Amino acid sequence: DAHRATERVDVAGQPTQYASSEREPHKLSEGDSGNSGKTVNVDDQSLTERAFQERYEARRTLGAGGMGEVKLCHDSLIGRDVAVKVMHSGFGTDSDARSRFLREARVQGQLEHPSVVPVYDLGRNAQGEPFFTMKRIKGLTMEEIIDGYRKGDSAVIDGYSRRQLLTALSRVCLAVAFAHSRGVVHRDLKPSNIMLGDYGEVNVLDWGVAKIRGAAEIVTPAGELHDVPGGTQAGTILGTPGFMAPEQARGEIDAIDERTDVYALGCILFELLALEPLHKGTTPQALLVNTVTGFQQPPSERSPHLSIPPELDEIVRKATQLEAHRRFESARAMHDAIERFLDGERDVERRKEQAQHHTLNAQLALAKATAGGPDAAAERARGMRELSTALALDPSHDGAMHTLMKVLLDPKIELPPEAEAELFEQNRRDRVQAANASSVAYAAWALMAPLMVLMGIRSWGLLVLMATTLTVQISISTWMGLTGNVMPKYMRWTMPTTFAAVASLSIIFGPLFLMPGAVAVNAAVMMVSIRANAITRRGIIMAASLALLIPTALMIFGVVPNPYVFEDGALKILPAVVNFPKEATLALLFFTSALQILSSGFLVGRATKALTEAERTIFAQAWRLRQLLPQDERPAASVG
């Protein structure tokens, strides 16, 4: 009958009922066979003396402890290697020690869990020393792994990642939770009692000081171990200093429960993360004092260079609370907390893998773009999309960050057509502004007219010629500014008119006085204002040179009168278009000089301001991008 109750006898000797359909775990009791339905007391005297030497062939010693040693033996009866734990002969008359040894075998044997090493046999050898045999397990203890991390052992570091160790500890939590469900508290959890096998096995070792929950331990004269409720052995301390819970360190046996093991698991997690123990001290007493004072530093503060996530800090903090009621309520709850973190970390790892895939695609596409060809622009765009996806998946991906920095800061990379179009439009707007500014600057030259009239006109024809060239230049600049027709071909049209207008100034004082400065100013302003490329710059230089050479040649070859006369070591400038009365002539010279200074300062200053702002923007962007890289990997502050 599925609803029929089955009677078990718990550790207190009182019957407990559970419905078999609910599958409630029963408590362990000393000698409980786990399937007989009644208590079977097993003591030292009931063990038969078997032909130990005949069945078990010793190979080598695997380890030794305070109460016994473990040897690798070959079981000739079954034909397999086993681990045999034999009690030291020195404890032959110590009934407490012998009882604890037997209890370890029984508790470990009854905890049928994948992470608890199964017990095969229990008996006495020919010398009367108790022994029990276990499954032979291979691997490294967590203590050895942590020590390998401390020493920088590449084999250990490569073989056991942090995620693997956290997964192993999570499985330990489940094994301990299983033991708790059977009424057993381990009481001596520490890294050396956790072994990781070569194929993913995780084993919790050494149940020698385990306590059956809710009962104190006493030893009868006959050596049989009993559990009686309610008793307290004040001042008794069992466990390892540095991993004991505070209540355990204070010897409060009746306060020990599942949360005592949770504290030890928190200490193990701390050491696994920080690579150093939670509690420090040179003596057991110092460790115990440090334990009862409470949690001090999270692992991330103790070892900041190890990049410990805050979620793990919080798990350690909660597991190692001074008061038991503030800890995780069970080892299962701690397991769940670790698994929640691992679920997120597994997602992070998947994102890192995907980010790496997209980064490689980006690097391949950008390499094709750099090689050129008809698909270069498309490959560059694809590379940038792949980089964007990689950084969206993993913003800290080193490869993606380095590739992005290379793309953004390499000045030799050609702009794709879309970027060229955007830059062209920006240049067009700047040229429109330059054309409008030039119209104002050339119109200012018309202010010379009143002064020239006061000086007295000598040749209206030459004056009309100068006025015509200036009017044409002003008109062209105004038309370009209003219509926006500032394409390179239109800008090239302005070169002859610009320098013709400037060259017309030579009719006042000749081609070698005042005019060369005006030519130089106009050439510089034109180059900066229109952001002239190499071809345009050469054209400007050629036009400026012709503006000086042509009037000079015409003067030398007598096509136009030579205004320069040298008499008695003095240079005289003869008037051509206007007379040179003293006051008016000085005023005209001052006006034209000041106009050149002001116009060049205005036009060049406007362009320089725009270039300076652009440069600052580029440097600011480059600086922000460099902050995305680690300090020791940041390139020098340069934009080209």
C-alpha cells in the first residue's frame, strides 16, 4: 500500500512516521542499516577477525592523520584497488577514539551520495586494529588546487578554472545538504577534505568528527556509541581552527547544526576566491579568537587584484555571519546562491565566446577593406557592425577594444564614401561662410574711394579698371555665398578674379610696394578658408605668383609706366592714378595696411578657431576611447 506508514527508529530511539509516497529521508542512527527497518547496534566486539593480510595486499600509503592512516591496497577477493583506513595501534585502549573511528565508517557508509566515498568493508585486522575499506579515488584536494593557484602553477590554473571550482563547491553544498537531511553535520569541512577527481568527481572526505543532529555524543564502557537528546559537552571543541563556526569555536555543542557547516563552506569559498584564509593567525588560539570576532573583509578587498565579483562577496558575507540565524538557512540555499551566480557567469562566458567570434569577423573584414578593391567600403562597414556587436556582447573584450581603437585612431585609413560625403558637405558649408566673409572684406576696399578722390584723380581709366576688378570679385563671392555654389570648380574660378583684383592695387604704388603683402594675405586666407587640397594649394600659389610677376613684367618691358625712380640714392614713386599729397597719401597707406591686418586676422582667425575646436574635439574623443583600455595598454596621446 503506497499510503502505508513505515516505522523507523531515529537517533533518539523514538519511532518516527513518514508516508512512503512522500519519500521523506530518515535520520541516521548508530548501526542503522538503512534498509532493515530496525536499529542494529554495531560495536567493536562484533567485528570478526578476518584474514586481512590474505585479502588486502598493501601497495603504498596514501595519507595519514591523527587517528589512522590510509593505504592503497588491492582487494584480491573482488579484484580491485581500494583505500583502506586503519586505526593507529596507539589508540588500541582509547575507547572514545575507537568509537569515533567506527562511527566515521558507519556514517560514511550510510550516506549514499555520489559525493560521499562509499565504504565497502568494516572489520579488524590480525593485530586487532579496526579498519574499513573505501572506494579508491584519485585527484587533487581543493587545498592542493588553491596552493597551486598561489604558486602560479600553470597546470593547476589551466586545469581548474574559477568556474569549475565554484561548480565543485556547489556540488559539495549539495552533498552536505544531503547529509543534513539524514541528520548528520560534518563539523570539519575544509579544502583538504574536498577532493576533485580527474573526470569531474567531487568527494567530501573525513566524516570522523561528524555529529548526528539534535544529540550529544557519549561513549559507553563497552565502546558502543549512543546518541541521547538534550546533553551538552561544555568546552569540547572538534574541528579545524580557521574553518570552525563561532559556536563551534566556543565549544557550544548543542548550538551546532546545519548552519555550522554553512559557515565552513563560506570559509572555503573565501579561500577559493582570495587564495588566502578568511581567518589568520599563527596559533590555533589566535585563529579561534579571530573566528569569534566576526567577518571582517570581503574577498574582493583582501585580494583586489583577482577581480572577484560582488555577488560572490555577498555569498561569503552571508555564509560567514557571526550569528547562525543570519547565515544561509541551509547548505542547499548556499548551493542555490552559487548556482544563480554561475548561471549568470555561464551567460557571460557564452557572450564572451560570441564576442570573440564577431571580433574575428570584424578583423577579417577590416583587413579586406584595408587591402582595397571595389568592396572595400562594404567590408569596412561590415567590420564596424561586427565590432559593434562584439562590444555589445562583451564591452570589455580586449580584442574588440584594440581593433576599435586601431580603426578610430589610425589616420591612414581612407574614409568610406558615406563619410566622404558628410565631410564634403561640411566643407561646403565652411566655404559658403568663407565666401560671405570674403565679400565683406573686399567691399571694405571700396572705403579707399573717398581718400583717392581727396588725393586727386590723375587717370580715371586706371581707377575704373581697379574698381571693375574689385566689383567682379565682390560679385562672384556674393553669388557663391548666396547660392552655395562653392564646389571646387567654382572656387577655381575665383583664383584669377581674386588675384586680378589684388594685382590692380599695383596701379597706385606699383607692383613692388604694398601689393605683395596683399597678395600673400589673400593666398593664405584662401588656403585656410576653403580647406584647399594639394591641387588647389598649388593653384593658389601659382595665381599669387602671377599676380606679382605679370604687373612687374609689364613694368619692366615698358607696357605700363615704371613708377619707381632712383635719384641720389633715394627711391621715388611716381603717381599714376592719383596724386600723392602728404596727408592723404599717409592716410591711404595707413588705411590699406590696417585693412590687410584686420581682414587677414578676421578671415584666418575664423578658420583657425574652427580648426582648433575640431582638434580639441578629436583629442577629447581619443582620450575617452583610450580610457576603455587598461592603463598599461593605452597608446600615447596622439591623433595622427
